[in-house]
Amino acid sequence: MRLKSAQECQVGLLVPTSMGIRMTPIDRQAVHVSKSFIMQATSAESNVASVCSYLGLPVKVLTKFVQDSPISRFIRDDLAGRHLTYEGKEVAQGGPWGYRHQINFADSGCGVRGPRVYNDRAGEVGRTLSAADFDLERIFNREGVRLVHLSGLIAALSPQTSAFCLELARAAQKYGTCISFDLNYRASFWKNRESELASVFQEIAQLSDVLVGNEEDFQLCLGIRGPEAGGKELKAKIDGFKSMIEQVRQTYSHTSVFATTLRQVVDADTHLWGAILAADSGWQVVEPRAIKVLDRIGGGDGFVGGLLYALLKEWEMEKWIQFGWACGALATSYLTDYVQPADEEEVWSVWHGNARVKR
């Protein structure tokens, strides 16, 4: 994988996304018993991007907004507060039954009670994202982008967003921008579109330098035949992922980095957290370690964000997975879906298990 130099690009990381809001009960209560909620702006892809933006790299978000919406204003202000620049056309709401931003109701769980997430995506303005909304030649060629990160959530959101992600991948390849693709399979998004989306995902994967996903993602998105079921133990998952990637490499020879996280839930407050990465025919494995969890949502995005930050910093390979693991663990200590590292030192302290006070 060859990244463009930082000097020749105005944008370090580019992410397309559909922004929305998350409503979270206070005091880790369940949604159905709560009367008080905290509202935050959210999306999986902006969660990934926030690692780089908080640590000072130039990041741009491509999205879409509802015109004259207070929620749209809330999202814009939030993106700016996260040091994320953005581009996005405005769409008229079109009445009470027109467009709006997605809404997620999600609690954090507590102890033996696991978290629950309720998605409300009817009328989502992000489903109208299109390559025609943006000047891709300006963004990729005149401004320059080092890395574009695509998510299967956006690629499968609608036929229009599928075409949008394909155009972004093709433009990135044309102008020498590296591509990261988190497969993120969702059965409800793929229903009645299996053949169409398989073709889209396979083309994007063929162009990608970095592929992120678990065994299910690779099998259901890319049609890779998986290994025999090896049980639910983490060692079996590690062995299964390694076997899977050896098969994936034969078809997707352009890809140089493959990664996934490992998570075993002890209870809502304690997880075993690990990761696997393959690059340059070598393997890096972080054996699962116990972490305390305040809110699990965004841990996987934090891992991807940390991995991409390490790639953009052009560190040695073993640091890619370490920084990714630590960003994912750090994300679970926040009530926001995204990690907000104070600096690199804070992330490395998480990796080294150093939780002592810093004065």
C-alpha cells in the first residue's frame, strides 16, 4: 500500500456518511423506562474519522443535510466541534412526512442487562447521497486525499448510495488515493438486494487497500467460503479468521491489510477485547484482554479509526493494531459513540495498561 505524501494532499482522511442523532437514557437506564435522554450527533463513519481529527490530521466528511432543520444545525455544530470539515448539499424537508436525519435510541446496558439499540431510519436524507452532489475531481485531484474510508452501511443504504460509494472508489483509484473498506454487513439492508449489493461490494473490495470485517462479513458480502464452524471461543475465531483471509487474498490480491476485532462479552461492564491484523503476509494478534466498558457502541469504529491513523502516520506494522486496539478500548470509556483522545500519549497509556493519574 502506497500512500500519497501529506504535503501533496489537503485531506488526510475522507469519509462519506449519513449523519443522525442518538438518544441515550441517562444513568445507564433502559430506553423503555427512561424519561430523560442525552442527544448526540452520530454515525459509524464519523466515529471512525474522529480519531484522526482529534489527533490533528485533516479530515473531511461528505454528507447531506435537511434544509432549515434544527437537527441539521445541531449536527453541523457537532462536526465542527470535532474538528471535522464537511461538505453536504441541503435537501428541503418536504413536509412532515418528508426527509429527516436518522434517529437511534440506544442504551448502554448495565451488568447482566445488555444494551439495546432501536434504529429509526425512515425518510433518512442520507439515502439520497450521490456522486453528483460533489466535485470529485476537485476533491481527489486538485485538493488531494491520502485515504478514503468507505463503510458497508453507506454502500448498502440505498441503490443511490451504492452507486455513490462505487463512484468514490473509482475516483480514488483514478487519482491514486488509498481505499479502506469496512464491510459492515447488515441483513436488513441487504434484504431483496443480495445480488445487486454483492456485485457492488466485490468491486469496491477489488479496489481496496484495507479490508475490515469479521468472518460473517467476508462470507455474506464477498461470497467467500468460510471455514467449518469452530465454536464461539476466541481462539477458534482467531483461527477461523486466519483461514478466511488466506482465501480472501487469492481473490483480492490488491488488498494489503486485513483486520478485525475480537470481543467476548462477560457482562455489559466487562468485555474481553482483542484484534487480528494481516499485512505483508505477516500476522499481528492482540490476545483478548479484559476492559471495563461504560458504553460499548463505537468500540469497533474506534479500532478502525486508530488503525487508519497509524497507517496515515506511516508507523511500523505492529503499532497499527496496537493503536487501533487502544482507540477501540478508549472509545468504550466514553458516553459518546466516538473516541476523543487528548493526544497520542493517552492512547498509548491505554495500550500499556497505565491508568495512573497524569498531573
